[in-house]
Amino acid sequence: MGAGKFMRSILLLATFTLISMTAQAASPDPAANGMIAEFIKMGAKAYYMGEQNGLQGWLIIKDNEVQIGYAPPDNKSLLVGVLFDAQGNSISSQQIKNLYDTNKEANAALTAVNNQQLNVSGMPTQAAFSGAPGTPMANMGQPSFMPTTPPMPSSPGEQLMQALQNAAGVDVGSASAPKLFMVVDPNCPHCHEVWKELRAAVYGGKLQIRLVPIGAFGPESERASAQLLHVGNPLDVWDKYIAGDQNQLAGTPDAAAIAAIQANHALIDAWHIQMTPYLIYRAKSGQAKIVQGEPKQVGAVVDDIGP
């Protein structure tokens, strides 16, 4: 498919609105939450990041170690980790950036963390701060004074892969093989050609592909994409459909499946993806790499992925 804009402006606006919504109300008392109160007794400092989705966000720093926590309205517990929206975008990153920009004490504490070059858990990447000087490093670690929490993606590419993993889609191929993410339209001829060159690696157990389907070619593509989400054997169905058996994705999908495909459109709009196929993968070097459109040499992509 050629470059084309997917017209989902309302959903896209809602996505960016969600990311930017952080409360500007006066900071509540961190000691009202029992867990945060205990950390303060241990010498930690708690900085209020604002309220999001009914949760009070807190940045907690102790001895140049950093953690993120979210307190529910009853303040009887603390959720430790990074908060993402439905599209996989980090709400926490924006909250911390706002805190860094507006709170001098928090700014100084975060700068001290960066200057110490210590590991930071749950922090946004350098890019998330738009290059602000003295911002936390992208290196990830685990503070000793709080429970384990999954690290944030360390680059925009990693964030996009996580977003596509969370999006509506199907995995085809061995779960133990390196993964390639592929945004596809079932009726895109370029997607067909790329699949024909990738299928041997998939069937041979050398590659797993997460197909994230959209309906860029219109209602029929949207219908077929929605059907793909619920088939029993997506690898067999997808392969036969690409080979010309249109009955593989025949039928009327339910409303939930259609809504899932529309959510995929909102996601690709948010990431400015304008071509199918769209490939992203982690190379053997560890770097996240993107290929927009049909690769000139599909075999080179497979070789770059691994094993």
C-alpha cells in the first residue's frame, strides 16, 4: 500500500489528551498512604505527580534510587510500576517530565540521580524529556527499598514494540523464536509479497510474527482483519488467505472485533505509521529496527533478527 493517512483524528486526539491529563491540584499528604509513610520513615522523599485515572501518582526517591507508585482513592495500598494508556503509551513518562519541569526540589533530586549515574527503575527514557539537561539516565535497575517492578521500555522502538504486543493481533510461528512485529492489511499486495518471503522462516521455527491487522483498504479489509483475530489456527488461515483462499476469513465479525481493529487504527495514527507492511523487530545487536513498506531484501531482515 502507498503512503496514506488513516482518518481516525477523533480517536487520535483522545489518545494524546489522555497522555497529557495530569492533575494540577495541590499535593495531598503522602503520609496518608501507609506504604509511602513507611518509605518516608526510611528516609525517602515522595513527590506528587498528579492524579490519573483515579490514582494518585508518586515519584519516590531514596539514596539516589527512584521508584514510581500509584495510590488508589482509599490509600490502603500502593501500586508500584509504570502507568500506560490503552495504546501502550507511558503516562508516567509525561507525569515525571511535568514534575521535572515544575518542581525545583524534584528537579534537583532527579539531577542528582543522573549525576550519580546510578540505575533507575521505572523512569522514562532520555528522549521522553526532550533532551532536558540533567534528566535521568535510560539505564534500568531495581531500588533496594521497594518491590520489584517491570522496567519501562528504554527507547521509542521498544515502546512501539510493547504497544504492538498489547494491540489486537495474532502470533504465528514458534513462541521460542525471535519475534517480528508486522502491521498488515489482509488485502495489501505488498503485505502478501513480504509474507511469501517470510513464511519459510516461520514454518521452519526460525521466526515468530505478530500480525497486527488494520483495515486501510476499506470496510472489506476491516472485516477480514476482525475475522483474523478469532480464527482457531491463525498461521494456517493467514497463509491460505494470502495464497488466494478468500473463504478463510469469510463471515461477519462481532462488534468487539471491529472495535479492536479500529483501536489498532488509533494506535498506528498515534505512531504516524502510514504504510503497510510496517515491520519492527529487535536485531541481534539488541537495537530496535523499523522497515516501512516492503523491504528490498526480506532475507536480510530475517538474518538481522537472529538467531
